[in-house]
Amino acid sequence: MSFIKRIRDLTAANVNDLLDKAEDPVKMLNQFLRDLEQDIAEAEVAVAKQIAIEKKLKQQYEESSELANKREQQAIKALESGNEDLARKALIEKKANQEKAAEFQVQYDNASSIAEQLRTQLQGMKDEFANMKNKKAILIARVEAAKAQKKINKTVSSFGADNAAKGFARMTEKVLEIEAEAEASKELKGLNSSLEDELAALEDSGIDEELAELKARLAKKGE
């Protein structure tokens, strides 16, 4: 039966193997569960039909047995009333119903055995379905973790330790360059300040000379 094969196909080992090949493991898991759920529904119909057959055969067996017993009681009453021919007919029907009852008993036992097997298989499918549903959450979590790890690995691979080291080296050189420019600017400013001081000193020196000259002129007038 297809649903028995489905159980074999959906063992944990096979699921893990299919996950390795599947483009989308989550969709595949959901599809597996839907397929198994459909097979369970079909199996339930098959079990229900077999149980109906089992009950029908049991009913026929019981009816034949009861009728055989009834004909025996009727044969006794016929003999008691002196009607041997009627008693004989009742016994003939009793035997026929006993044979039917025996045949129905064999068929019923066989149908009952098949029904029990189907019940067991159906319960196994339901247990497997419940187990698969429980494993689904774990497997999906593993898939998501693997995807995250793959993404991180890809990012790390594209960035790389060498790239980071080279980037830091470039930035270090840039900082040193900026610091050197700042130091040069500071020294240049110092040179400009010295020049201004010297020019100012020269200007102060001319004023002193001019002041001395004026003093000398005034002195001459006073004489």
C-alpha cells in the first residue's frame, strides 16, 4: 500500500538526506507532511471499510448460529408433537445454518485479523506524523541556523582579515600624514611670527633714531 511505503520514505535518515538535496527544505518538509496527512486520510477510509466488513461478517455468523439453534428447538417441538417430517426439515435447515455459521466464522476471523493489522498500521502512520511534526520545528531551526552561518561566512569571506588589516594600515598612514601636515603648519606659523617680530623691531629702531634727532635739534635751539 502507498501509505506504508510513505512511512518508510519519511524516516529521519531519509528526511535528512532529502534536506541536503532540496532547494527549499522548509517547503519540502511541509510537502512531506501534507502527503503523509493525505495518506493517513486514505488509510482511515480503508480501515473503516475493513471494519464494516468485519462487523457484517460477525453479524452474519451470529444470525446463522442463532438460526441453527432455533431450528434445533423447533425440531424438538415437532418431535414432541409427533411430526417427524417437520422435525427432519428443521434439522436439515439447522445443519445448513451451522455450515454457514462455520464459513462466516472463518471469514470473520480473517477480516478481524486484517482490520487489526490496518488499525496498527494506521496508528503507526499517525505516530510517525506526530513525530515528523515535532521534528519539523527542529529541522527548520537547523536550516535557518545553517543559512545564517552561510551568510556570515560569505560576508567574512568577502571582507577578509587581510582587507581589514590593509584598511587599518591605510588609515594609520592617513593619520600620520594629517599629523605631519599639522606639525608643518605649526612650524610655518612660528616662522611667520618671527618675521613679524623682526620687522616690528626694525620699525621701533627707526623711531628711536628719529626721536634722538628731534632731541638734538631742540638742544641747539636752546643754546
